[in-house]
Amino acid sequence: MHSLLKRQIRKYLPADIESNPEMAQFLEAIEKSYENYDDKFSMLHRASTISSDELFEANKKLQNEAKQQKKILVSLENAIRSLTDNLNEDQLFGQNIEDEFNAEHLAINISNLASQVSDMSVEKDKLLKSLEIQNQSLNNYAQMVSHDLKSPIRNINALMNWIMEDEKDKFSETSKENCELVSQNLTKMDKLITGILNHATMGETEEHKSSFNLEDSLRDIERTIFVPENITFKYPKELPHMVFERSRLEQLFMNLLTNAVTATEHVKNGIIEIGYEPDEVYWKFSVSDNGKGIPAKHQEGIFQMFKKLETANNATGIGLAIVKKIAVLYEGDVRLKSEENVGTTFFITLKKNK
């Protein structure tokens, strides 16, 4: 027992009681009741401290969760704002966007938007299915027309050649020239039909990739097409070894190189140069010539079907459209830089590992 407490108790006890032997037992009992007071107080203080720390940590967690929930709600609100803007909605399904934020309204709005998105998805699937059917029908039609037109055209051209061979001594020079023009136009029609079919079916048939050296392919194209003696091809020191759909790539370069030859056939020293730029994501090429160039008024629509230079009488207007479609098919692009009487450069990008 604390000495001061014992002293106070004894101070107020009568003398006869203070000397009583039983009084010693009483004081001893009181003393025992105070023996573990300090320990209990220490334990109580420690428990209070632990509870305070736990409350502090819990409060921190609640604050962090509140911040996170606020961020989520702001994101949802922004998402709804974006969706309603795209849906041309002036108000957020009855609640003005500028109104004070309301979680219940937000939940209702999300539900309404989800329903609209679901309906739009169903409608999109219907449109895609309809588009797929129409596309297949167009491709079938293109192939049918191609077959039905090509056969008579080739037959007419063969007949014209036979007539010219059998009756060449009887025809006048004018008649011979007219027959030659007929034959040239029939050949042009055959090329036009082939180009339309190639454009229509581009990407419909799956082609397997193969490993090849690009320079070998380009030199094969150079030997295949007609190249006047005044034209020189230039290749970079290193062209890549590619794993790609070879026939499509060769079709792209065939059209570009043929156009370049046509543009430079009148130049005394025509130069056609192939460029290559290494890149991690895309195959990057260029085809340049020092020919007549493309007038500015033709450059914007040069990649559209049947668009061609006014002076290119033998062109079908499909070659560059096919080049554009191949580039888009491989998630790339094709663009040009041209100046009249200076030359033209086509820049092509094709995504690797499509």
C-alpha cells in the first residue's frame, strides 16, 4: 500500500482500534488490493494506445478508399459525359450535367447507357452481317462479270488479229490503223476488267507468308515489265529479307514501277529509285522517279478507282487504287510527293507481323 494512504488511514483511527491486532489484517487486505494497480493501469494505458493506433490505421484506410471511390465516380461521370455527347444528348438522361453529383442518378444513368450500348451492339452485329452478305454478293458479281466479259473480249481480239493477218494486203493504211486501235482498246478493256476483279477480291483470299529477298523480287518485276533503254533502276545497298505475302507485295511494286516507267519514258536519262528505311513496326519503302510528275489537281484523288492522269491514255486508273488497298490491308498507308516536270515519290508503309 502507498505509505501516504496508510498514514492517512491510521491518522483517523481511534487509539483502541489502531492497536487492535485485527486492524493489521484489515490494512494488509487493503494493501493487497493495491498491489497490481500499477500493472492494471499500465495494461489499460497500453490497450488504449493500441485501440488508438488501430483507429488511426482504419481511418487512413477509409480515407484512401473514399479517395479511390471518388476517382471511380469521377471516371464514371466522365464516361457518361462522353457517351451522352456521342449520343447527342443535351442532358444526362434527365439530370443536367452541371447539377450537383448524385450517386443514385449516376447508377441509373449507367444502367440506361448500358442498355443503349447493348441495343447498339445488337444493331451493329445486324449491320455487319448484312454488309458481309452484300460484300460477298458484290464479289460474286464481280467475278461473274469478269468471266462473262473477258471471254468475248479475248475472242474479239483474236478474231481481229486473224482478220488483220488474212486481209492485210487488201486493207488500206487507214483500215489497218483502225484495226490496230480496236485491238489496243480490247487489250485495255481486258486489263481494266482484271484490275476491277483484283481490287474487288483483295483481302478475300488468304495468302500464306513466305520467306524471300526483296531485291530478287524487284529485279524479277524489272525483267517482267517493259523498260525502255533510257530508264535506269537504282536499288539501295541493302534491301530486307522479308517474311510476307509475296504476291501481294509484288503486285504493289508492279503497279508503282509500271507507273514510274510511264512517267519517265520521255526523259532522256530516266531514273527510278527504290528506297528502304529500317523500322521496328513497319516495312517502309519508297519509289521515286524523275519523270513528268503529277499535277496538284490530280494528287488528292489519285488513289481512287478510275482516277488517272489526263495524258495517260493507256492507264486503267486502278493500279494506284490497288496499291492503296494493299497498304490499308496491312494497317499501313501510301502517300506521295510530286512536282510537275521534276518527279514523283511514293512512300509506302506496311505493318510487320500482321
